Amino acid sequence: MPMPVVRAHGTQLERLARSVDEWLHRELVVRESRREPYETLLARCNQDSVLYRPGSLAESGLPLKAYLLTQVGVSFSFFEELAEAHLERGDLQAALVTADRATREPEGWGRPTAFRALLLHRLGKYAEARDAARTALHEPLWTFGPHSIEAVGHIAGWDSKETALAHFQRLVQDSTRPPLDRAAHALDVATMVGEFPPELPSFLSALYEAGGYPDVATWLTRPSEH
């Protein structure tokens, strides 16, 4: 599978691109649109195969944002900014369509669905917001980006953050559950608390070893690479 490009914000991960090629492709298009020098980067990117052909943006006749959306790939924040722009213009339907579009492809990332849940709640669509929030909470909590886990949990029907935290902690300690599920929930707990405890890497390492991922287990026990 492609290696996504991410940025860490505390206990949260922000996905910047689905792959390194997508990240570089976007950078080339943006630099060309701004008439910034990019010849060295272009030569390196096209060394083995053509990642971007100069002039393709102009030949498409599309605005930059439309070209990125249809030909390259965009970050989650792109859809959020676009939805907010629709709201500012009073086009609620376009905002909802945009939020829904963002949830269609990012398997394993909760941010788009969390944003959709919060947007639906803001617009008074409470039943739909509840369903979206519950869907978001099935994804790793450390993929919510800037969106409040507690706010999404409240929309989903959590009694309190403390109750939810205790629930996740029980899942982590339940030795009858699959090791990889326990590892995922251990990260959820750390995200809710807001810090990674020093014993977490070794705990996760044992779970990944038991779950059939010895390379990940080994990596987690190397303090210099955390």
C-alpha cells in the first residue's frame, strides 16, 4: 500500500497526502501555478516515470483547486474549507454535499466523518449528526485532526468523557480481544488522555508481536525512532 504523508500534532496525526507521489505531484502543480522555480524538483520526480508533465494545469482549463481535486488529490482540510465557504455564501446544500464527498475514500481516518457530524449538528440535523458521530468513533480517535473527540462523542450520545475513557480502558485490558484491537484502543486511550505514557511502546510492541506484526513490534522498542 502507498505510504501516506502525515504530520504529528501531539497525539493526533494529520494526513497531508495519500502517498509521497501525491504530495510531490501537488507541490509541482502549485509551484507551476505560482510561477515559482521547480525545474530541479520536476527532474527528480520524473526521473523514473512521468509524475507531472509541465503545462498540464493550463491545458486542462481548470482552476487550480478543481485540478487538484480531480487530477491529484487533496487534504481533508481542503473539503472543510470548501464546505465553510459554501456556508458563508448561504448554500447549505453544497456544504453538506462537500462534507459527504470527503467521507467517501479515506478508510481508516475519522476526521472527515467527525467534521460531517459536527457540521450536521450545527445545522440542526441532529439524527443524521448522531449517526455520523457514531461512525466516526469507529475509526482511530488519533485521526480526528483538529476536531474535538469529546464534542463528537457528545453528539454520538456519550454520557461523559470519563465514562467513554473507562470503556476504552476496559477494551484495552480485555485479554480475550484480538491483540491488534487492544493496541488500537490503547492508542485511543492515550489520545483521549492527551499524552503517550512511557510504558506504551513496550505494551504495544507485545500486542503487535502477538498480532503477527513482528517488524512493527521491533520498531516500537527502539526509543531513538519514536
